[in-house]
Amino acid sequence: MAAGALQGKVAIVTGGASGIGRATSGRFVEQGASVLVADLDGEAAERAAAFLTGVVLAVDGGRGI
């Protein structure tokens, strides 16, 4: 992906405090995205996901990055 390809985009990364989440956050930042790191569990995750209606959400283990 070209440098700055994600300029002006926002990425929400769950589990961004360590492991693959940290690596993913770093790649998004390198490409120019603003990153919101969210370590959510239980009720907090349900509240954050409540606004995702009518969306095709790809769950592919990061292969689509």
C-alpha cells in the first residue's frame, strides 16, 4: 500500500495494547490513518458495536489489511 494511502481515515483497533493489535495499529499509522485503540470486553464491546447496523463486516483475521 502506498505511503499515506489511509490519510484522513480512522481505524478502530480492538486489543491494540499488545500483540497483533499493536502491530496492526502501527501499520495503520504508517499509512496515515488516525487510530483509536479500544480494549473492550463484555458490555463495553456490545455498546460500541450497537451502531453497526446494515453493514457487511469482514471478519478475516486481518487478511484484508
